[in-house]
Amino acid sequence: MIGTQQFDTQEKFWGYRYLFKSFQDEFKLGSSADLGINTEISIVENLTANLFVFNGEGYTSAQDMNGRMKAGGNIIYTPVKGLIIKGYYDIYGGKMQINDSISRDTVSVQTLSFFAGYKTDKFRVGGEIDYQMDGEKYNQQAADHDIIGMAVYGAYVINKKFEVFANWFKYQSNKVGNTTETWNNKQDGNIIIGGIQYSPAKGVKLAANYRTFIYNDPDINTGSFFFLNFEFAF
């Protein structure tokens, strides 16, 4: 069981995993860990990659009875200090054997992601675009069910103890066939988060933050919340 690294870079860059997940984790475009094999490759200076083969079901589920696997990789480029560019792709599923004499082709869930971020000692800003094809989530195949998302996040360091942060998610599913609504219209919309973090000592973080959920469906009320999150790391 190992980390998949699918959104590990984004979570470390965002820096506030203790109060909210990254986009791909929140909307189940991938799992943070799985059973499998990973290899790290240094191509040239400042350019690295990793290739992997996983069970594909994530760390909470056993391998399915049909033996589907997930394969893919990351490529990460750091051209200058503070700038990171990352591309990601995986594919899960494919042909399924029904019995010894009959087989049928099924769709494969494919996930594409592009991330770029820049940080200094005083601030960081990053963004990503994510696209999943033929899947209601990373391990659930569904023909023509697609998800496209965007995320922009940043933070500004006021001093050693205080910093402010903001995050914006955009989630959108597609229409399937002749339907008038998108297949996941109950989640389509935006999430906006903003707040301030106080760190009185090493390993201790306290974040006061405001969140609003703005849905595309007018029948779903927009929700606004105030949270106080705490982390103690040792």
C-alpha cells in the first residue's frame, strides 16, 4: 500500500489539507493511496516522472472480481526556483471477461490533470484543471459521464504567525444523451473558501475560515458557513 501521488503535489502546495481537501480528493477523481507498484524517474535536471500500476479501487476497497487495474503517471517540471508544473494521466478498467467463452468491452475511466504553481517566502498561488472521462468517480465506470473541474488557491504570509488564504473550486458534469440536466447536477457549481491562519508554535495551527457553496441548480440553496479548524502535528 503506497501513496498514489495523484494530488499529493497540489495538497502540499495548498497547505491547508486539515481544513479542506484538494479538488480531486474532494470530488473522488482519485484515491490518495492504493495497492501497487510505483517507479520514480529522473529524466534530466529539474524534470522528473513517475509511472505506476495500481489495483485501482483505492485503499478502502479490495481488488474487484474482474481484476481491473489502473495505470498512469506524473511528470513534474521545476524550471526555476519556486515554480512547479505538473501533468498527470491515468486509465482504469477496459475489457472485462464474463466467462470462458464470452467477453465484452467496457469503457475505461480516464483522468487528466494539469497543475502549475509559484511560491516565494511571502506568498504562493496555484491552479489546476482536471478532467475525468467515462466515470462517475475514479473506480466507477460509466459511459459518457464526464467531470471537468478547476481550482485556484493562494496564500499570503503576513508574518511568522499569521497568513491569509483563499480557494476556489469549479465542478461541472456533462449531459448524457438527450437528458436536459447534467448527470450530477446536485454537485455542479462553485465552492469558495477564505480565511486566516494563526500558528502560535511549531506544529500548531488554528484557521478561522468562511465557506460558501454556490450550486448551478436554483432549487439548491446556497450554503454559507464559518469554520474554526485546528491542527496539532508532531
